[in-house]
Amino acid sequence: MSRKPVTLTFKVDPALAEILDKVPNKSEFVRRAVLSALENTCPLCSGTGILTPRQRDHWATLARTHFMAKCGDCQEYHLVCHAGDSPDHSHGMDLESHLK
């Protein structure tokens, strides 16, 4: 069974409306922009920019053994583990139980 498309509307300021008027297929452009934004959100805060108190606690645990570093190739920041591949190192959770 095919699902019927849903129409969404949203408000924009006049300057953005003027720019969007120049886009040949506004619907496709907005659809792709929204999907791209959703695929590129922060995995910890889900794009809100704010951590809940529990997320902050988890982050604090992770931050004890990790740090942010700038990549020498692409210049983007990423997490690096202080402990490396130490056999007694734990990231504070059982990953397998979280994936089930």
C-alpha cells in the first residue's frame, strides 16, 4: 500500500523566501535539506545543542578517558581515546546490551 504524501508548511523571513524563489524545485530542495540535517545531527544531543543531566553524566564519564582533537588532514574535531587499546579500559557501558 502506497502512503499518501503529507504537505508541510513553514514560515520564513522575506530574505530566505526570495532565495528559495530562485530554486527550481523548492520541494525537492527542502526535502533533501531536511534529510541531510537529520542525518548530520549530534548523536549525543540529537541536534538540540543541549545535554540532559543524565547525558551530561555520561559525557563526564567518557571525557575522563577521551579528548577532542583536530584532524591534521580534514581539520575537523573528533574524539580520541586516552587509554587506546588497553585491555582493562572500559567506556563505561556494555555496548552489546545497548544495541539489543
